[in-house]
Amino acid sequence: MAEILYYAKNLEIMNQKNFEELIEFVENVGETIEESENIGREPTGEEFYGFKRFEEKVPVFIKSDREYFVEIALKHKQKAVGYQSMVFLCIWVKNLEGNLIGRTARPKEFAKFRITKKNGKIVEDVVKAFAIASKQHNEDMRVLLKVIKDVDKERIRI
């Protein structure tokens, strides 16, 4: 995320006002998804070879755009007890440079997506997703935004 914010600033996709508005947004986030949401289990009343069947209800938050969507999903922690918010940036295949529609990518094949002034809102949406996902992500975004906003183009290296 630091590299994306760095280039967004240096390529003038985002300006000082954008950074200030995002910092204000991040600082005004109260409760986060990780704090306020849970994964629930509900019995279906069915059995499978003596095992009762349950279905999990998992909250997923999505912000869509014509070129992409940002998803925040609550998942079980892998090596600890509890839940963690995961942020995913999903870019529609039709918006990638390279022809992947209707086929599987070859090994080591890449497709590109260019962030420009026209679609620069993608950066803001991802920052906002991290800001509301968890307290730790929120703090990370706050620090990153402030550092990159205040550093001159020539002085920063990532």
C-alpha cells in the first residue's frame, strides 16, 4: 500500500487535499468491522451420516466500481482464536491490459492494470477499506498517509 500511495502522490493521481481528506476519514473511523461483526452458525435441521449440518453466515462488505470492486471479508484467524478482516481488491478481467477473457493465464503470464487520474478513486477506496477493516489496519493507514503526504517527492524511497 505504501508503494501505491507513493506513486499516487508522485504521479499526481492524488494531491495534498486527497491525502488530508483520507487522513480525516481514517481518524474519524470509530468501530471497525473486526470489532463489530461475527461469523455465525445456524443449524439447518439436516443430517449427513449422523452429523448435524450447519451453515455459516459470514459478513462481507463490497464497494463496487465499473473497473473493480473492493471486498472486506471476516475470516477465522489461521493461527489464533478469533476473526480477522481481510481486504481484497478485485479488478474485472475486461479492464486488464492483456487478453485473458475466456482463457486461463499461462504460467508466468501477467496482465496489467494502470491506475490513472481517471480511475484514481481505486486508491482511496482501498485505503478506506483498510481503515474500516480493523484497528491495526486503521493505524497503519493513518501512519502511511501522514508520512507520504508530508514527504517531498525527491526525498522518499520505497
